Amino acid sequence: MKKILLTLFTLCCINLSFSQTLLASHPLELKKASSNHQIINAVNSQNQVFAFASDKEKLKVLKFSNSLFFKDSLSASRPDKSYEAMVGFSFEDNGNPYLYWSSEDYTKIQSLYFDFNNRTSSTASYPVSFKNEDILSVFSENNSFYILSLIQKEDKLKFYCFSKGQLEEKIVDFSSFKFIDENGKSSTFSKLVKENSIEKIDTRSSNPLFQSVSKIKFYITGKQMTLTFDSSSRTQLFDIDLTTFAINEKIISSLAIKGSGGQSNSYFHDNKLYQIKANGEELAIAAIDIATGEQLKNYTASPKDSISFRNSPLYSQTGNQRGQELKNTKKFFQRLNNSDLGITVYKTPSAIMVTAGGIRDVSSTGGILLGISSTVAMSLAGSSYTPGDIFDSESMQTVYFEGLFDDKFEHKKGPQQGLAVDYISQFLNENNASLVSVFPYKDYFIMGYYDSKKKEYALRKFEDSND
């Protein structure tokens, strides 16, 4: 994912060859027109990698071993035109994959099962009505494919779970819980979800700040979903067991800062809640151990400070332009105060990297970007992402800084590290690659892409720097 939090200024002195390796390539020819081309990747529990590649008529599945050697392939006919896109995948216990195609409105789902043991494929169809429902998210996790919807006029989430050739529907009821809006007034689950975006966050990856400014986010860790609601006074967390679909609620107060008002937000990572709060007078960030409720460390800064807990300059960036360094903290606060507030956390080989800042719309219409969301799109949502699909718009301005911390949230001094995401961005700027997807694999990242000139599909390894 090409970050809007660019640190590409570090790349001018980095040799790309030290940060990326060609793992595998295999001949693949996708027939014209390119508008019909689609590729998604999937990884099973045995760390075998699959690439599903489709043109207007054919679908080909490439299978790579857990050592990333090409192992096998199967072909099948592409579903009829009413199924517009590949939207997810799941796996049998033996590691064989299901691929899911969908109509634009998700009311028609078709699965293709690929049996590499017997070298056969089979299909199944699943009509889904979504009566009085709003689709919120589509994703693949836990060897399953999920469609998540909100039941209209009710405080309920509905899970459509496709697993091992079966479709199960589960409902999670939030009507017994109390909710408040950003201003502390009583609200409902359904109203808050409709008024705000709901964003899926994969904490294994380095996420851009515009995804984290959403007031409602969810995270998948094993068989558990953590759903968070942020208001100015608290973070409300719900742990949802994806086996039993039982709910457990926790409430953590937001940070205290000088002055009145201000925005709050949070980010869940490794059983800790990282919080941020800011107004025109003060900025605060902290890490809280969710199990104990203990605050590990709290850092604050005012417009007169240099922000001692940062490891980067203060940046302002509009669109995909290179970030510009702000002259002083006062200017940073001025822009932050007119932005949607957010924080992201990413574990590098040697530190916890925190990005803190805000997003605002600088188009002619002006205004703060409320309810930013990647929304439900006809692309794979879950274990991989496509850089070109989530670039920020030219009207989106980000102000931010980055800080490095240890596991106890003690600030670490030192230079910023080169990240895999930066090396991926550089590679894409310098090479011919299309149908790109990036996914975490073991302790590094793999970028899969199609080279139309060489007519081959390639997998490349990208790593964060250890320096």
C-alpha cells in the first residue's frame, strides 16, 4: 500500500536491491481487453500461495509452495457476466481453495472450488437477498469469506460466512448496549454506523492515516473481531467471538488534555489500545493495556513544544505529492485542529512505529473529511490490498509525524527505518507492473503483479529495514 505518510525522502540513499527479492515468476498470458483482467492472491494455513488470474473468458489458478516455488496450476471458465469480480476466498482443511465471484450488488455469489489433489474444479451458487440490510464490508479471514451487513432500523450486525462450501448466517445484537455520539449525547448502534464509516484494519500491515480517522473500526485477530467506537470522551470496544458470536464490551476513557473540546481517536494493536486526543492547546498520545486497563505511558505536547516523542519532521502532504516539512509546531497544530484526527501503529523489526496526525479536504468546497471510508468496492477486501485502489485523492491533505517506541511505549531515539511499503512504492515507480496486490507473509511482505510485456506473473519479497 502506498502510504500517504510518505517517508520516501529516505529512499534516495537506499539501494532497492537490498530490500526486495524476486521469489518466483511463471508464464501467464491474459487475453485482451485489459479492462477484464483481475488477479487476487490468497494464502492458506500451510503458507501455500495462490494467484487467481482472470481475463474475459478464462480463469487460471497458480499454486506456489510454502517455499514459494511454483507447484501447480488449474484452469476453469470464467463465470458469466453477471458475476463481475472476484471478491474473496476460503479454504478446505486440506488447503484447497474456494474462490468467490460476485455481482455488483453482492446478491449473487458463485464459488469455484479447486481440488488440486484430483485436478478438478466445481461451482456452487449462493443467492443472497440482503433484505432491509446495508452491506458494510467484505473480507476473507480464518479460512472463510465474510459479508458483513447492518440490519436496517435494528441495532444488529449480520455475518454471512462462506466456509467449506457452506453458507451460514449469524446475527450479533447490540441493542442492550448504550452508545454515545461524538458530543456525548445518547445514540444507537445503528445510527452511529450509518453516520460514520466502518473501516477494516489489518494491523499486520502499515496502514495509511486516512483509514484510521474513521470513528468506527474493526480488527480481526484469529477467531476474534474487535470493534471500536470512538467519541470525544471514550473508546468503546466490543470483542466478538467469530465461533460463538458472543459479545464482550469494554470501555476505556479518552485522554485528558488542557483546554476544552478536542477530538479523540484510537488504534487497536497487539492487545493494546493506542489513543490520541488533540485540540488547539495540546496533543496527547498514550498506550493502554486492554487486559489490565493500565496506561503504559502518556506523552503530551503544546504548540510551543518541539514534540520530543517524534522521530520525524512535522509533515504536510496533499495528494500523492511529496510531503513538505512544516516550519514549526504551531503551524502543525493549526492544521491539525482543522482535520479529522487519527493514529496508526505498525511493528517494525526493532520498534513500534506510531503515526499521529490528521486528514482534511483542501478542495474548493473545503471542510473536514467526515466519514472517510474505503467503502465496499468490487475488489478483494481482507488479506491483501491493491495499491492503486486506495491512493488518496488530490484534495486530501495529511499532517503528521512519526515516532518510535518500545513494547512498553517508551520513546526510542534514532533515525526512521526504511519500510517495505516505501520500497514497494519505489519499485512501482520504476518498473512495469499491473494488477498489483500486496500481502503479509511470514515476517515480510509479498507483492504479486502481472508483467504484460513478459507475459508472466511474479512474486517479489519486500522487507522492512533492520537498521
